[in-house]
Amino acid sequence: MNGADTAFVLISAALVMLMTPGLAFFYGGMVRVKSALNMLMMSFVSLGVVTVLWVLYGYSLAFGPDTGGVIGNLDFVGLKGISADTLTGKGGIPVLAFVLFQMMFAILTPALMSGALADRVKFSAWTLFIALWTTIVYFPVAHWVWAEGGWLYELEVIDFAGGTAVHINAGIGALAAVLVVGKRAGFKKDPMRPHSLPLVMLGAALLWFGWFGFNAGSALAADGTAATMAVNTQVATGAAVLGWLVYERIRHGAFTTLGAASGAVAGLVAITPSGAAVNAMGALLIGVVAGAVCSWAVSLKYKLGYDDSLDVVGVHLVGGVIGTLLVGFLAIDGVGGLTQFGKQAVGAFSVMAFSFVVSWLLAKLVQATVGFRADEDDEAAGLDQAYHAETAYDFSAVGGVSSSRSRDSVPGPQAPLSKKVDA
């Protein structure tokens, strides 16, 4: 056992775990206040559901011995046969450390989809959907990309940390589900601005921090590859922030905090598949392109008429495609070129096709059985009370303010100081 590499992988797994609550904050700040808790819970519940599925059969399907290049077998159901002393074939880390690390990827991926469906789906139906989607879509695709014998692995598609299996997979799956569920009430008519941009920025910061474990940790060793991936992660993300803001300033006339946060995520997404195969200049180019193109792509929902509430398609699908394809040309050490670009295109578009079709069918199944869409009244009033019996913020004390308190502490229109505010 290599103690240093084992510690590195375990710490990286913890960083990736933090990304799911970070995503919850990122999405939670972007929705309206009446459904903020529901948005947090749509991400958070994945920690419970996918953890259980991963141990029961998910790890075995994703990384068990190959069965025809499509999916693993069931040799490791319930983590059978894996002990504390069982080591991976490469690098001398415990298999259990690898199990934990990859578990966090499986947890995060369906959580990414939740932002596309914000404000309008039943919580129980969402929970069922992610259980089905993770089993039928994510586990097979993870096997294709990362497991020895998987057909994209054998094709030598470059996807170091999840451009295809995570971001393209989640982005296109989210689009399919959106097309089944339909638009939010008032889409393109009512204001649907983020209720808390500080929460958005906090979530983006947690994602950026955790992404070092996501990307560098995929090296499964504390070595030069991990260092390269860490540097390129920072370079691409910083460049993407600038790319998004410049495009936004030219197009809309302002540098917004939401744009900075979204640009950071776009850069993180785009460098995920490619960061270990490019140099710093390649990472910079990938980041700038991802920031500008994803900023443009988020507006497509208004032109094409699909309601991707929090821009999952524009950031994760488009960013994942950019990173997956550009590495075909930008890979160093003689790897890049038309041949590699062709392999990258096969990887990206095969995952898109499979995930879209199966995700659409699963959403239809959930819609037809338990009903996917929230009731109109619940959607109008907000999903927090309907499904969680709670609210994100307690405003119950607002009405009982008297003149003895500072005017600055009284929200909303203020009465003259000489008069008492009615309870």
C-alpha cells in the first residue's frame, strides 16, 4: 500500500463530497425564495440515494469485470470480496479508497441535473428519477469511459475526470427531463431572479475548491499528473471567469456576480476532461472559449423555448462538449490531431444520444406513474412548504416592530418615528 497516494485519494474524495452541498448553495441562491429549500434538498438527497445504490450494486456495474464493453458484472454487489487489504491493480491504493472517490462522482452527477428542473417537480418523483437515472444511465456510461474493457476506454477517448460521463451526461439528461416536465408557470413572463447572489457566490467558491479534488484526485496518486491537473484547473477557471464577463459586458452592458460565478463553473466543467492532457496555454484557451460560449449558450433557452431553469444545459452540456472536443486538438505529447478529435467526437455524441433517449424515457415513466410535475397550487405558492413544511427564512417577527427599535431594522415601507407600527 502506498500511504501517500492513499491519503491523497481519501482527501480528494472528501473535497468532491463537498461539491454536492456547494452545488446546493449555488443552485439554492439562484431560485426564488419560495423554493430555496427545495432546491437545496434536490441536491442533498443525492447524497443519500446514490450512496446506498453505489454500495449495493453501482460500483459493481460501473467498475466490475467487463461484460461486452457496455457494463460491469455483479461480482462486487454489496462490495463483496473487497477488504481493507484489497489493493487496486495500479498505484497500490486500497480499492475501498477508489470506491469512495468514485462514489462522490456518482452522487454529484444527478445532483447537477436538478437545477434544470427547479421550482416545478415533486420531491418524491425527483428522488425516484435520480435512483432510476443513476442506475440505468450513469453506471453504464461510467463503465464505458473509465473501466478497463469499456468501449470508450478502449477507444482511447480522453476523459480524465468526467467531461462525458458527468457533465455531458447530466446536461443532456437534464434537457430530456425538461422537455417532458415542461416550462415553469410564468416562464418568460414573470421575473425569476436569484433570491440570494451571496449564496450563489458561496456555492461557486465551494465548487471551485472541491473541484481540485475532483480533477487532480482523478490521477489517483500524488504525482506530476495531479499537479498538472491542479494548475490547469485554476488557469482554465480563471480564464473562463474573464471570458464570461467580457462577453456579458459587450452583450448586456454589465459585469454581474451571477456571470462571474457561472463563468467559473463553465471553466471548471470544460477543463475536467482535458486538464491532464494539455499545457497551461491550452488550459487558458479552453477556459476563455468555455466562458464566452457558455455565456452565449445560456440564452438559447429563450430562443428555442425550453425552460432550463438554472442553465444546466448551457453550462454543463455545452462546457462539457467544449472541453471534450478541444482536447482532441490541444493534447500535448503528440496525442492531439484529427484522429484524436474524431475519437473525442464519438465519445461526446454517443453519450449525448444514449443519455438523451434513456433520460427522456425515464422521465416519461415517472410522469406516467407517480407524476413528475408539482401541482399548480404548490408551484405557485412555493415548494418549500408543500414538500418540506419549512421555509428558508423566518419572517414571522417582521410585523411586531415598534418605534422603540431603529428604523433601519424595520423592513419595507417605514412609518414615521413618532407613530407605532401596527402589529
